[in-house]
Amino acid sequence: MKPTRTLAAALAEGVVVLDGGLSNQLEAQGCDLSDDLWSARLLADDPRQIEAAHTAYAGAGAQVLITSSYQATFEGFARRGVGREEAAGLLARSVELARSAGAAARREVWVAASVGPYGAMLADGSEYRGRYGLSVRELERFHRPRIEALAAAAPDVLALDTVPDTDEAEALLRAAEGVGVPVWLSYTIAGERTRAGQELPAAFALAADRDQVIAVGVNCCEPGDADRAVELAAAVTGKPVVVYPNSGERWDASGRAWRGAVTYDPARVRDWRASGARLVGGCCRVGPGQIAELAVLAGGGR
């Protein structure tokens, strides 16, 4: 159902449950994502699959649905021969599909428009390294048109997520200024540093005094690394913390397969909540079953 409160108001009242990995759910539905646009390809080719994936998470208890726009950029669409006007329409469609799926739920469901990092557009894994050789101003110029297009579609929040370094975080925050939509800022990390190697307290501090930022934290990281990051984000910013790590499995690029054990445990939500987390969910390889468990433990239920 359509929210009657802002997401910020809901976070002030308690824990809100995010969805899980969109790509793994699409693959479970039989979709082929072997494309540079990844799940964003389906915005044009088969949008019903995206809505079905959102619906699966809403049915599992997710209260926030993150759009399929992580890898959707004007530049990426242009490489496929998609013009700017059509690309803007596809970005808007990502919000519309999530909104439609949420409308059928029996609880309030908010829509977060995903704004992935510059490296996601390159489709070469550099979003897990950062340090692209671009200035903050150049990164801001890259991100602003997409942010404006997504904001025009009226999501409840912009998810500035999987951010690998502080330069890109600064660029994203600048690009989002004045668009009229609140944001959350979420880094991808290794240990207690960003993927580019900066210490997390300094990284989180970028968001501390910005009123537009309603939550700050981490995603697309090892579940074990998320625990300490939640504590740091809360201590540094005083804001609600967002946390949605991966399953714990690792991608073997040469073998094109996931390796290792699943270490994501929905029961971690108890410690996350105690440390200041208010937006909790999962990222890559975390599916509706685990989100359903998380929702029950977080108090959301079905």
C-alpha cells in the first residue's frame, strides 16, 4: 500500500525492512542477466519480470523496494542505441514498477531509487575498487542527470549505494542536492575501510551534517564486516543506520560461479538494531526466504 508517512518518520519509530538482491531473484525467475546492463536490461526487454521480483520481496515482508536502476545510466543505455528521452523513461519505469508491486502489499511500502556508482556503468568490477581517475566534479556531472531523472519519478528516497570511496560519496551527495528527495548513503567496504581504503569514520562523517541524508551505512559487503560498520556509522553521524550485506559467498569471475558458504544470518538484526540500525535487509544472493526471516525477527512479519 502507498505509505502514509515519510520513510524518515518510519525510521524514527523503529526498524524498517529492506528487500534482498534483485538480480538473484530475477535469475531464480529464469532471467538471463549476462549483459553489461545487468538487471537494467529488463526495464526495456521484460519489465514484468522486474515487477514480479519486487512482488516476491514485498510478499516476504520487505517494506522498502529498491529499484532496478543500479546499473541503469544514460551512457549504458546509449551503448545499446537507446536515446536520452527513452532512457529517462526507462529510469522512471524502474520507480513505477517498484511502486506498483508495493501498492498490492498490505503494509506501507516505500520505494528507494537505486543510484549505483560510476563503476557499475563501466561493468568491469571497478565499483569494488573506486579511484576511477575522475575528480569529484567530474563524478558529480556524471551522476546528476540520472539522479534528476529518478527524482522526477517521485521515489520516496534515493539509495546512493555500493559507494566504494569518499570522492564518489561527496560527488553523489552534491549531485543530489536540491532535487527534493531524501537520500541514504551506503558504502561497500572491506573490514573497517571503504573498498578504496579510506577509514570508515571519515567516510561516514561526510553525511553527518547533511539534512537530506536520512540514513547512512553499508551494503554489498561481508556480513561480518557489517557488524562493526553499523556501530561506527551510528557513533559518527547520529543518524539511523542502513545495512544490507551480501550472502557471504564470493564471485569467482574466472569460473563464473559463486563459491564459499552462506554466512548471512537474519538473526544478526538483533545486534544491528541494538547498535543503531533502522533500515535492514540484504544484497547479492540474499533472497525472499531470508528477508522473510529477517522481517519476523525485526518485528515486521508478513
